[in-house]
Amino acid sequence: MHCRRCQSQRLIPQEKKQQNDNCVFRCQECGYIFSPATTVKVDTGEDTKTRTTEVQSGYLAQS
């Protein structure tokens, strides 16, 4: 898996608030935060499609 913005593979998994939440990662290179469109099942190694559309951040920085 790699960052959608800079293609780096240096990703930090973020904690989930609830067990059923989507996996979220932060890129160590550019700081981009994203949730991948696929999830890898730990027990089988199989990729599973979890979402069909990209999610855009609604965060706006205030000056």
C-alpha cells in the first residue's frame, strides 16, 4: 500500500475509535491522511473492496 498523494510506502496506521471503523493511515512523508479503498484480511491475506468512492476531507484550516 502507498500514499495517494506522494506514493510513499511509509504509512502510520491510526487508531480506530470503534472496531467497525474503516482503517485510516497517515503518510510519514507528506502528512496525507486517508482510508484505503481496500482492506487486507489478516488471516487470509485477501484484498476486500470496502468502498467504491473516494472520500474528500471536509477539514478547512482557519487563518
